[in-house]
Amino acid sequence: MEDDDQEKTKPRRRRRHIFLRIDSWIDSAVWNAGFRAGEIWEEITIFSRRFHAKGWKKAVFEVAGEAMNLGTAGFILLLALALPAFEETKGDWRAQSDFAVTFLDRYGNEIGHRGIIHEDSVPIDELPDSLIKAVLATEDRRFFSHFGIDFLGLARAMNENARAGGVVQGGSTLTQQLAKNLFLSNERTIERKIKEAFLALWLEANLSKKEILRLYLDRAYMGGGTFGVAAAAQFYFGKNVTDVNLAESAMLAGLFKAPARYAPHVNLPAARARANEVLTNLVQGGLMTEGQVIAARRNPASVVDRAEKTAPDFFLDWAFDEVQRIAKPFHQHSLIVRTTIDMGLQAAAEEAIETGLRQYGESYRVKQGALVMMENGGAVRAMVGGRDYGESQFNRATRALRQPGSSFKAYTYAAAMEAGMKPETTIVDAPISWGGWSPQNYGRSYAGRITLMTAMAKSINTVPVRLAKEKLGTKPIAALAKAMGVETPIRTDKTMPLGTSEVTVLDQATAYGVFPADGLQSRRHGISQIIDYDGDILYDFSRDEPPAKRVLSEEATSSMNHIFVTIPVNGTARRGALDHGIVSGGKTGTTQAYRDAWYVGFTGNYTTAVWYGNDDYTSTNNMTGGSLPAMTFKRLMDYAHQGIELRPIPGIENPLPDGSKAKEVARATDENALPALVRPRSLSSDVTKLLKDIARHFQEAAPLKADGRVAALDGALDLAPANRTE
């Protein structure tokens, strides 16, 4: 028995012995590992003591370490901001050189050129040495020694500007300027400068210095509607760029800074003075001696006698983008393009913007304006992208994203009409809160139960918010705006009904063009035909584009037009009412702190969107949509309707039967006069009576103060009045 018990306990002892050995090994391994780690740490500590700094050395290393940390974080931040710019480099950014386009106006007259004709793009090695030196001495003396960003040049420019008390010298390199010309706009923002710097580094990494210089000389705007030194030499001197002398080279180099100001065919004395500065730069930069430039100083360049050439450059830039999009499948790249622009209306549009800024720019503290005019049917007849193309080629009509303010309310009300509401539908104007946001009306007053027509004519804020919150939702409003032609992405947050989502002037003109088109797409376009040099029609808008689709029902369109035409008469746009009994409709808009002022209006013939503001988003001096924008609209549209057949606005009788002014008719209480302006042809007598009562209400209402007070909207929007609530 004992032997049996011993035999049974042997496996148990064996297992216990194995477990004890494992436990001992684990304990030993852990202890050894800890001991070894301690030894390693001691060795590291002893080694690190060799680099231990004391005294002033410690302070230096601490500062350097923090600087490296902050620098790394800043670099990562800058890179994140620059990533959107790098998206531009993914496409065929050289495509501009693939097309050479001659543009004609709607009547077949030549109005300008865009693109690069390769035969005229002269290799750098064939350009005069004097021209290359003049450009580098003036624009970027260290061009061949920096890598896209010249920190020494930037420091020098900052020092000179500080000494002069203003901006007298720029710090951008030639590569940075090319990056701006190729990929970016002229907006003066920190974001653009960051993108410009990173893109300059990208260009330096992907192109040789000669390629960068050639692209810069080929693409830069040189005034007179010319791009590149080759075209400028032909235009100003009537010779090939390879034949220009030192005096002419200096004059060409002087154009890069401000081509409109120094264009010799416009201001020859200023051009020669600028050329003399370029010659001084050559001497100061050590590229030439005073003896070498003295002859050019004494015998300045003479230019070909040309009348001042005016070209619709903002429109041509946009039209060239359209050509590249349309003509991408074509094998031919030398093209003749008939556009939709009317140079008479274009001149009137430019004059209207310039007159407005010249007369009221200082008092309103506004420096820029933009305008798009479309003939109903979508043809763009005029486009003004800014005050001076020579100073800034940034097209504020097609590229600037600005808040539309109350002019965006048109889409909310249109969605309401599409949902079955009517102008006479009543709604409560009362305080409303939406997720902690409480929009308020002008003067913090409320009218109680009012009609939708009254609410829009008086630009009441609570009503579109109430419609969006309780009746429609923001997504259907955004979807309708997109269908009507707003191509800019629209945010659908709760403040959207009051116009906080940015749009372009072209967007607004396109979308409002649906109303005089009886609810059909306005189909905006700037190209009528594209023809090759053999006379073959490669593209025809009327042939190749699909017909307009309906985006708003006839009934909803008629209701909206019925509201719109009251606004220039008794609403916020009285200064936009046209003369000679011409009926127009439209909507004003003013954004937070008076940063943007809009008026978008139409007749049966034309739709025009007008915007005023500042590039740096600074506030104007209480300028509203019912002031300068409405006056500009009136100035242009009064001219445009001279001697043409007046077309009716759908649902509105036009022209007025007695030829009287729209304001006089609308103020009349005679039932025979009232319907001519505001009554859809099929309205009943009850509705007519309602319209008459509303017109009388507007006539008898005491004018609201126009002292520039702004209704607080709890951080969302401040909408200002122009005689009435904006």
C-alpha cells in the first residue's frame, strides 16, 4: 500500500517541482530585468550629465527648446491651412497655355484676348539681357539665391516700410507672385498669404528658375488688356520683345507693380517716372552702372500713340474659364469666341459703379463694388468685378463670397409659396427662439399678425425664421436656392434664412433671374458660340445646351413677383424704383455691422445684382442695400431700358397703362390704378381690395428712422434700415 501511495504522489511532486522552477525563473527574470533597466537608466543619466547646461547656457537651451516646440506647432498649423491650396496643383494648372482665344462681343466686335500663343512665348534665353535684369532688380533681386521665400528681402522691406511709415516696398518674391497669379486671388487676407508662401515653395521644388521666370513674364497682366511681356512690347512699342532697348525694358519692368497706374498709353509721364525708378534699382542692385543707364535716363522710351483701350477684363477672365471648361474635348486650341457681353451696357455698368464709389465712397467708407447684369434668358450682358482691374484682378462678381443678408429671404419666401402659401397668407410677427438664438426686428418691435407680402416688403426678420423653423426647414430652402442657380455651397444652420451663408454676385443674379423667367432656370452663360479659324462652329449655346427646366411653379413665381414689385415702391428699395412707369421688383440686403450691402432686382428685360463692401471685411458707414446699391441699380437699369421693347414681368402688367411712374400709381387708392402695378391678372376682387388696403397701410405708415441703428440678432446678423427695416 505504501508503495502504491508513493507511486501516486510522484507525479504531484514532479508537477509541484516544475511550478516552483517556473515561479523561480519568473522571479529571477523580473528581478534581473528591473536590475538591468536600472543599470541602463543609470548609464543614460551619467551620459546625459555631459550635456547638462548651467547658468546662461541653460537659459539659451530652454529658450531654443521652446522655440522649436512652438515652431513645430506653427509649421503644422501653416501646413494645415495650406492644404486647400495644394488641391489646385492636382489639376492641369498649365492648361491656360494650351488655349489662345480671341473674344468678340455679342455683335461680333473684337474685345480682347486670353491665353498664350506659343509662338509668341519667347524663351528666356532669347529675351534681352536688359529686360531680365530690369525685372529682377525691381521685383526680386535675390531670385536666383532664395528658394521661393526671401527672408532677407522680407526683413529689408519691413525695415523700409517702418522707416517710411507706410507700405513703400513689398516683400513677396517673384515666385510668390507667380503662385498668386496661377492659383490664388488678390484678396488681402492672412490665409491667402500663407497659401501663397507654401505654393511658392512647391513651385521652386517642381520647376526650374528659368521656368518660373518664363511663366511669370508670360502670365503677368501688363495693362491695356495685355498679358505677358511679348504682348506688351507689341502693344506699347510696336516691336518684338526681343528688340526692346534698355529704356523700353525699364518701362515694361515698371508695369508689374501697378499696370493701370503706369500704363504708358494712359499716363506717359507716370510711366517714364516709374521707368526711371527701375533704372535706379538696376544701379542699386549692382546689375548695371550709372554710366550704363544714363543714356536710357536721357532718352526715355516712346510709345505707340493709342487711344486708351477699355476691355471688359473681369468678364473676359470669367469667360476664359468657361471656354476652357467647354472646349476641353476639342482638338483645336486657337479659338474665336462670340460672347454675350454688350459693350454699351458694360460701359454703363462700369460707370454706375465708379460714379457710386466716387460720389459716396468716402461718406459711406466703402471702397469696392461689383455687379452682374443678365438679360432674361441667362445671357450675361455686363459684369463689373471691382473698381480697377489694373490694381486688382480679383473678380468680386464671381469669386468673392459675401453674406447676402436679407436678399437671401427671397428663397425662403419662394419655398413658402411653393409649399402652397400666398402673399396674403398671414403669419405672426412675434419674438421667436431657436436653439438659444433669438433674432429680432429693427427697433425690437413686432407687428403681430401680418401677411407674407408685408413681412417681406418691410424685411421683417422673425417671419422667415419662423417659416424655416415651423413650416419648411432649412434644407428645402437650400435645395431650392441651389436649383435656382446658387452654385456656392449653402449652410443649413438656423441663421441661414437671414442670409448668413455666403454667395457670389453671379449666384444672386442667376437665382433671381428665375422670377422674370416665369419659374424656369435662367441658364446663365457668357459664351454664345465657339468657332475655329476655319469658320467651323464647335459650340453653340442654343444648339448644345439643354432647355431650361422648371424650378418654381408658375403660381409660386407669380406670387413672388407680386411681392417683389411692391418693394421698390413701398418697401426698402424706394431709391431703386425706375423712371417712366417701368415696373421692377427686387430685394435689398444688409449684413452684420454693415459689411455688405446688396440690391438684386429685375424687370421683364433684365436682372441685375449689385454689391458694395470692402475687401478686408471692415464695416461701412451705415450703408444699406436700399441706399447706394439701389441707386446704382436704378442708374444702370434706367439707361438699359431706353428705346427697347418692355417685356412684362410674369403675372404683372407692364408697362403701366397710363405711363405714370410706378410710385405714383402704387400710392393711389383708386382701384383702377392699383392693379396695374401689383395685381396678378387673375386675382379676385377680394384680393384686390386686400392689396389696396395694404398699399394704403404703407402709404399712411410713419417712416421709420434711418439713423443707422442696427437690430441686435444675438451674434448672428445685424440688419440695417434704408428708410425702412432692411
